[in-house]
Amino acid sequence: MELSGIIQRGAGKGAYFMQVDWVVKQCEKLLSMTPFPGTLNVQIREADFPTLDAFFLKTDFELIPDDPSFCTARLKKVTVNGVAAAVVLPGEEVRIHDTRTIELIAACNLKKRLKLGDGDTVTVSDSKNHETSCNC
């Protein structure tokens, strides 16, 4: 299953979250990668809205905070234009984007690795059909 979308400028909050000690440790354990300190925000194209819920029906892991001031977040392993990544689905109480915008993490800066910028199109694919290594 695949989704297409357009890279959007983020709010900068993903960079903070991806550097929190317990988040880094759980990403290393669950995804076998140290996450790049930031997220790639992608607004899913309208034609893929009908399959969006089905794409995220099953996730792979859950980040569980050791600090009650944080919420949990579900993770789904994916690839972005063939590069291993994961979608972070934070709890609705802290979500800053609408449900059509997803946040992706990887072991590298995805924009630089893919040589893309805001406004460019990417394809997000279920990782079960692709290489799952998170090395960039």
C-alpha cells in the first residue's frame, strides 16, 4: 500500500521530541536506528484520503514515555521514496497537524538524503514491501 503527498514546512516541535532521551532509546531498540533530530511533514494528497485510515490501521510499535508529561505515540515502519523511515502518530491530545499530515522520522535528514524540499512530492510505502534498514 502506498500514499503520496507533498512535503510541508514543520513547526519545529519534532526536532525537540526526537532528541528526548527515552524517545531516542526506544527508537534505537524498536527501529534499530538513532533518529535524526527532526521530522519530515507530508500532507497526503486528496486522492489518497480514502486509504489513509486503512494504511494506519495497523502500527508496528508504541513509544511509551517514562515521564507522565509526555504522551504515547504509535510508530509504523515505512519507506519514503525507498528510504527506510517510520511514521510517528502522536496522541490526539498533542497532535498539531490535521489527520492528513503525517510526520516521518529516519536515521538521517530525509530532505537532504532525497534531495527534496518543501512543496516536493514523495511516496510513502508500507515497509513490508521494501528494505527495512534505517541506515541513510
